[in-house]
Amino acid sequence: MRRLWNLYLRPRTVPEALRAIHEAPQPAAFIAGGTDLLLDIETGRHPRPHTLVDVTDVDELQALEVRGDRLFVGAAVPVARVAASPLVRTHAQALAEACALIAGPQVRNLATLGGNVAHALPAADGTIALVALDAQAEVASPRGRRRVPLETLFLGPGRSALGHDELLVGFYLPLARPGQASAFRRVMRPQGVALPILNAAVWLRREGDRVADVGIAMGPSGPVPRRLRATEAALRGHALTPERVAAAKEALLREARFRTSKFRASETYRRLLAGVLLEEALQTAWARAGTA
Ligand SMILES: Cc1cc2nc3c(=O)[nH]c(=O)nc-3n(C[C@H](O)[C@H](O)[C@H](O)COP(=O)(O)OP(=O)(O)OC[C@H]3O[C@@H](n4cnc5c(N)ncnc54)[C@H](O)[C@@H]3O)c2cc1C
């Protein structure tokens, strides 16, 4: 059988991982669960690497804990663990729900949140939830570490802004305060087939009958995962009346760029689903925030 790579390295720390990618014979790439990358190499969508640097033994990338006023989820945490984590279920329900819907159990045990983000697909479920939750990513490279808004990591479908020697360490999410909650919804072909027809993630802060603040993302609704800011603006500061929800749906259809994709759905179908998914996620987050 033809080998997909020549050298496979398993560093234990972030500095070791950065040194490995820097010193390895090129081309070299990080690998986590391999559920995207190995398929991409096999089908020629990714050039055949000489060296793969496996990041799943790096302790820091496996951490899932509260750090100060943030929840930290390491980039190499498998999505099955994210979905089952009581901390994630408390502070970031949308992320737990998104990760529980990715693929089937075997893939979920391997697939990592960092791989989901680095693969940069506009409908990736974990990524869409992180964007709505206003996550920040920690990125390490030989030039140091930086924390950046998640949305800045994407250049186009399947194209991340990460350099080949830049390692995603993990994601920081705000801890949920009273009156804050989130929710994730998706429409999909049978579970396990990959990527949704459409998904929606909503985070909100509720004050009485008012939406004090809100974050919304939907995938795919354009070439990159992003917040839908005009849709958010239609809701922010207003009571959640049926008229307001209708205004938000109109804003969504003006703002989102739905397209027809060969194997999943037509643009028309996605436009029909969009308002329904938005309303479901919105009302679920709203009800949760009322009891939080
Ligand atoms: C059958 C099947 C069903 C699927 N269903 C879904 C689905 O429903 N929803 C969904 O969103 N996705 C789905 N996927 C896609 C996939 O499982 C996810 O995107 C997964 O989270 C990728 O993580 P990974 O650890 O396997 O990444 P890998 O394949 O290991 O890596 C993916 C990319 O990320 C890079 N990378 C990985 N870790 C890092 C890091 N720490 N720092 C920098 N770069 C890194 C790699 O170099 C590579 O370019 C499915 C895949 C399969 C095979």
C-alpha cells in the first residue's frame, strides 16, 4: 500500500510541537484526529506531506478547564469529550450540542475541536458554535503566542489564516453569567454523513423581556464562518416579540449568502430553512436564559 507520509512525530509539549514542525523535512503538517486531513491527502485535496506532527499527546492541548473568567477548551480535545463535558454544558450549551451532532460516535472520539476550526469549512458545526459564542483562539508559533478572535482565522472555504508552523492551542469562551445562555440547531442528512445542510448557533443575554446582547452564526451562510451582525442588530436591545423575530428573519435573508451545493441542498431550500432554524435556536436560548 502506498504510504501517505514518511515520518510521524508525537511531541508532548507545545515547544516540542513547534520545533518538530520547524525542523521536520517539508512538507510537514499538524495532525490531530486525522478525520479531515487523511481524506484530504488521499483524495489529493492536500499535498502529500513528508512529515506529520501529531498534536494529540500535547497535554496543554488536552486541557478543558476554567481559567479565570473564561472556559478553556484545548484544541486537541475530541468533540465527544466536549459534548459530554459538564463545564461545556453549563457555560456553552451551543458548543456541547454542536459537538454531539458531529458525525457518528467513532468519528466523534477522534475528531478534535481544533481540527474542526483549522479545516476552515463554512458549515463546520463546532466552529459555528464557537463563532456565535464569541470565542478567542490561542495560537502558538516560533514567534510567540497570540490570542485572536475566532473569526479572524478564516480566509475562504477550506482555507484558514494559520501559517503552516502555527499551532492552535485552544479556545477561550466567556463563562455564562445569570441571564445568559446559548443553543445550537441543525438540519442534516442521516447522522454520520458529514456536514449539515444548515446549522444555527445563538448566544444571548436576557434582561427581563429584552434581548440585551446576542451572537448569531449560521453555516454555511457565506465563504467563511462569521457572526451575522445585521441579524444580531435587529434583535439587540429589543423585546423578543413575534414582530422582532420576523424582522430578524428578514435581516438574516438579506445578510446571509446561501448557495446551492451539489450534494447537500439548494439555495432555495436553505433560504426556507434559515428562518426556522434561527427561530428555534433563538427561542431555546431565550427560554434557557430565563432560568439561568
Ligand atoms: C464520516 C465523517 C462525518 C463528519 N461529520 C461532520 C459533521 O457532522 N460536522 C462537522 O463539522 N464535521 C464533520 N466531519 C469533519 C471532521 O470530523 C471534523 O472537521 C473534525 O473536527 C476535524 O478534526 P480532526 O482532529 O480530525 O482534524 P485533522 O483531520 O487531524 O486536521 C484537520 C486540519 O486541521 C489541522 N490541524 C489539526 N489540529 C490542529 C492544531 N491544533 N493546530 C493547527 N492546525 C491543526 C490539520 O493540519 C488539518 O489541516 C466529518 C468527518 C467524517 C469523516
